[in-house]
Amino acid sequence: MAGQKPRQGWIYKINPHRVSLCCRAGHVQIYDLPEPGKIIECNHRNCTLKINSSRILRGSHPHITWTSNQFQDQPSYIQTFTLIPLISKEAYKGLPTVYPINPTNRNGLADQFYACIHQIYTVDANCLQDSNHNWLKRIGQLDKSDKNAIEKRLEYFLGIQDNPSADWFSRNASPELLRKIFYNLSEDEKTIVIEEFLDF
């Protein structure tokens, strides 16, 4: 029986083989990752920059789905999901961007895992589908307390406050922050923002 379209906080065991990566110039493309740690050449025309994919976990691991969006790849859009990987090793234990998740009936995990918020990344929706393009069945979903705790760590990692002031933006504004915010907008919101920029 096929699963449902992934939602925030649902957990899947997948091998993320098609991943959205960004070079230092800000070019975002979908790449196939045949092996771990491969250095990839940017696919954007006239760009010669290299991308290090070593932070992407390879092999089958549990992942938390966090957001869903569409990736523009002319002439069409590719559906994507942002994932937070779960690892069983304690290598990153104690970091403010790592959160331990104990096994429960709700999350379906057999052992304790660690959510590596600092390794959040985006994958093609095909990574969450079988060969017939049916959604995979989730192994479980986060308990509300775990979801809230991860959200706080994600806000810390991205440098986001509940109500950032104008002073906060003046101190923290950067092209990198702008890209992070822009790529988390819906397609309609992106269009509005671009139109407003063009009006200046």
C-alpha cells in the first residue's frame, strides 16, 4: 500500500540520491550523488565553481521531512523536500544544533537517534517515492515536544528570532541569509518579492 505525501515531522528511511546543492555564487541545481563526498562541478552555465557534497549522508538513513517546495528547473518545476538527517552515532552529541530523539511508538524508531539540524538539506521528491512514483510509507512521526525542540534549534542555526527588529536585520543581513529566506518562500511569495525588487 502506497503512503501519503510527506508532511512536516514525518520520518522516512531513505537514500538521498538526488539533492539540491548551491555553489558559492548562489546557483541552485539538482544533482545526482552516486558516491559520498564527491566534488561536483556547478551545472550553471558559465560557472566553474566546485561544490563539496561531503555533508550529505549517503546510504539508507532515517530522515525527518521539514518543508516542501518547488525547485525551478527550466522549463518546469521540480517538487522538493527539505530533510533533517538522523544518525545513531554520538559524534555530534552536545552540539546546540543536535537533538537526541528517543524511540517511541509514534516515531517508529528502534533506537535513540540524533537529529543533525546543521546538516539540513533539500532533495528531489523522487527520493521519497518508489519506482512507480508512489509515496513511500513513513516509519513514524515526531512527537510534538521533539518537533518543537527541533524547531528552536533550527531557528538558532539559521539565526532567526521570533520578531527580528530593524537593528537585527542591519547587523545580520547578508547574501547568504537572503538566499536562505528566499528559498523557503512559496512560489507566489517569491514572485511578489522579485516584482517588488524590480520596482526599485
